[in-house]
Amino acid sequence: MSETRKVDVLVIGGGPAGMKGAIQAAKEGRDVLLVEREPALGGECVNRGTIPSKTLRETAVYLANLRQRSAGLFDAELRSDIKVASLMKRLTTVVDHLREYLGNQVARNGIRRLQGMARFVSPEEVELVSPTGEKITISADIIMVATGTRPRTPPEVPVDHEHILDSDSILSLIYLPTSMTVLGAGVIACEYATLFAALGVEVLMVEKRDRPLGFLDRELTDHFVESFERAGGRFIPNASVESVHWDGVSRVITKLADGEILRTEKMLCALGRVASVRTLAPEKAGVEMTDRGLIRVDETFTTTNPRVIAVGDVIGPPALATTAMFQGRKAMRHALGLPAENCSECAPIGIYTVPEIGCVGMREEDAIEAHGGCIVGHAPFQELARAHISGNTEGFLKLVCDPAGRKILGVHAVGEGATDLVHIAQIAIAAGLEVDAFLENVFNFPTLAEAYCVAAIDVIGQRTRLEEAASAAA
């Protein structure tokens, strides 16, 4: 017979969303228990996904920049027999630091931790099974589910984690392959495709739609494809996979519906992720799932069981660590009956492809639909002194304004530093600043932030010409 305990708040999942939710509850004096199936906190973000992949990306970008900045003074090419592990020597240090920080953060907030698998046994009770098999039943007033996701594997792709890999096993590669097929063109697929292309791997990216990252402004995705193919990759749009198999010798064979055969040394299957609820038994708590296998929530992140809230990747897009953290804090505040914080809903998106992509606010097509038109200003990185100094002249910043050319509706950037640059626009939009603010304030020189001045000049120039034309017509 299992032991039964009562807590105020039970958080299932120690990733970004669960951590923020647990800390918010603890700061309000609640008795909080945080359950994580892994020995360390951080979830997929720290242990297998965001942090490891971005650490490898830093190495790839550094090597690419080194080749460019050396101006032919020396050869910075990788050896053909390079081990992936040798490209990630900093990873252990980075991950250990983050794990230690998260552990200390939980401890100083008085949050109790347990390692184990969680399973609902009733609408208000969860059974925990420890690694040693010990069972504990937890009753809680508020239960937060933040269990994240796992890779989705379609039946026609026999993932073996050696030749045909998924996003959880891709970094277990021993040697850097010479060629790779990437199935999918979402965030994970595009990040890994460009990362390996930057390391000199021949990458083929297969996508069933006409473009990658379809939620982005089309101008960004067009630039992304051009950049990827300049790096030696090949983007194959509107393609369906008929079959995949390893030939037993050296190649993964992919047959497309149009008859084309792709032969590469490795394959990455990145066709989305599904909620990690296989052992959670949400149906026993009256928690409904969507047709896509995600937990159904309302605008307050409450499930069909009012005692249970769900946040992060387990509820679906945008499935980013930043939004997961925001959701964890916001959902817990609502569950505790705390007033909503006065914060902007205009959340940025950062995609760590090579080069980076960052955006916030409306796309150009959204602005046209909502306002009947817009004025768009561009700042090519080629016009920025800092970009030339750092050797990163590829890319641009795009400033989307209302038809009058005054209100800032969105900013979209592609190029190194893009994920940082968009935060300037995020604050400007939240503060209700007009585009002229970018010219009325001083920016350091030389910096990439000058892109805002260049784009603003472009917008104001167009605005002035429209006003003059309207005046002349009157």
C-alpha cells in the first residue's frame, strides 16, 4: 500500500515551464512539490535539446566566422574524421552549471523535489513511482502538468538512433557524417539542418509544404532558403516520403512520392513532437487531449479538470523555452487567484538557425490583412559598419509599420544577432513608441542596433513621399 501525502501545489515536470510555475507558487508561501523523472532539472531544454544544440551551434558559427574573418590567412576546415563529441567539449561545463543553478534555485525557494514517474489515479491524486519502485500518492489543490514532448515518429520512418535518428538522439552521433537527409522544416529541423551544413555536411531537407518555417514572414523564409542553399544544402519542397530504410552497409535510402531516391549517410527525422503523457494517464483525471495528442487548455491554461493546469510544449505551439517560462508563471498566478500582471502579450520568437532568425509582432501579411496595408522599412546588414567588422554581412532587419508609417507593428530579422535585436522592438511595441523614436534616440556606433535607424529612415522616407503626394492631390 502506497504512502499518501497532501501538498498545496504539485508540479509535474522540471523544465522551463514547470520551474517557473513552482517558483511562483513557492514565492506565495505555498507548499510545493516538484516531480521530475530525470535525476537533473532542466527538462529537454537543458539536457537534450536547446542547450546542447546551441552549444554545438556556437562551435559551427565560430568555425564559419573564423574561415571568413581570416581572409585566407589560414585554413580552418574540419578534419573528415572529426568526432561530434570533440565539437562539444564545453557542453558538460555549460550543462553542469545550469543544473547546479536550477538545483540551487529550487532549494532557496523551499521547493521540495522528488524523482519519479507520475500517473494520475483520480482527478485530484497522482501516484509517483520512484526509481527504486517506491510508490507515493500525492493529493494536491493545484496540479501543474509541464511534461514537455517527445519526438513524433511516423510508421514509414524506422528510427534506430544509429543511422536514422530523431531530435533526441541526433547529438549521440560519434562522427560527423558526410551527408544527411533531414525530414521536416520546422524549428528543430531547420536549426539542425543549417548547423550541420555550416560544419560542412551535405544536407538535404525534405518538406511536404512549399516553404520552411511557414509561420514566419515570407521574406525571412525566402532568405533562409537562399542562405541554406548557398551553404551547400538543398531544400526539397512539396515532397512526400514514401519509404525510408538503411541499406545495411553505408547509406539511408529515402524514396519520395515522385520517384526521386535520396542516399545519405545519416537521416534526422524531425517531423514534430507529441505530448509526453504516455504514462501520465490524463483520462483518469478528466483531462482531455486534442486530436493532435496535446493537452487541451483554455486561455488561462486550465484543462478540462479545473484543478489541473498545463503549460509549455505539452499544450502545443509555439513550443519555445521562453514562452514556456511565461506560461508557467502566468498559469500559476491565475490558479492561485493572483491578479494578472501588466505585461505585454507581444512575445518574441528566436530561432537559432545559421544565420539566426528573430521576430516580434505582426508579419507583413498580417499587417496588410489587419490594417489594409502597411509601410515596410529595410536595413540590410551590408549597410552596417558593425556587420562588416564582425564579418556577418548576410541578413537584414525588416520594420513593419501601419499604413501611416508611424505605429510599429512588427520587426523581423535574419542574420547573426537577430535573436537579440528583436528585443528592442519588443520594448518599443510594448511602450507604444512610434517609429520616429529610433531616430530621436542615440544608438552606439558601431552596433547592429543601428539597423533600427536605417529601417526607420526607410519608413519615414516612404511616409513623407506619401504625405507629399496626398497633399499635392488635394
